[in-house]
Amino acid sequence: MEYYKLISNNKKARFEYFIKSTVEAGIVLTGTEVKAIRMGRASISESYAEIKDGEMFINGMNISPYSKGNIYNQEPLRTRKLLLHKKEIEKLFRMVQQKSFTLVPTKLYINNQGRVKVEIALAQGKKIHDKRHVMAEKDSKRRIERALSEKY
């Protein structure tokens, strides 16, 4: 089992999208950004990934300025480059173009080697009735669990 420290989790992505597959990517960061992430001061809830000119970028990822970083701090919402193999990027690009998928960050974490990684999901948007169905399933499971726990 691989050890990692979870920094930010995008729970909304699992509710809003059907997740087809995921890929792990590195991020190009500055030193103060890495320190802020280690302190847990990052959020991917409003972010998305896109492919431009054969490279992948993440937009809307918020990394709060490091308190002791002074002039070395970067803009919190700047566009950051993701590190993936060219073949992986091409494969994702084909899927996004052909089948109307979107690229959504689901996790931001530090792996066991101390590297900051982001998990990018190839996702397809849910319709309103799909969301209702998922909520109804969760509610029924909760009721069953509650009834079983009361019974015993």
C-alpha cells in the first residue's frame, strides 16, 4: 500500500461527474507554494485541467500565500503546469475531444517520496436525474444501516 498525505479532496467532483479513469500528475511549483501545501493551505474544489499546445495545465487551484514567503510568494490562483508523459496527454486529449469528457482534479496529496501530486480524473457530467438517483441510493443505505443498528 502506498502512503500519502492527503492535502485536498474534491468531493464535489464525485457528485457532479461520472469518473471514468484517473491519472497521477506532478505539478510545477515554487518553493513557497510547496511549503504552503505542506501546511495544508491549498484547495482544488473550484479547479479544472485543460490541454493547450500538447501540455496540460491546472486552472483555479488555490494555494494560499506562505506566511514567511514575503517577495517569493506567487499569485494564489495562477495557472500551473502539470507533469505527464506526452503519450498520456495525447490519450487524454483524444478522449476529451471525441467523447465530450472533461478533466477534473480529484485529490491533491504528497506522496511517500515527498512530491506534490494531483490526481486528474477523466469525467463525464451527470444529469440532474442521475444526481437525484445517487442521493436516493445514499439515503436508502443510510436508513437500512440505521434500522440494522437499532435492531441489534
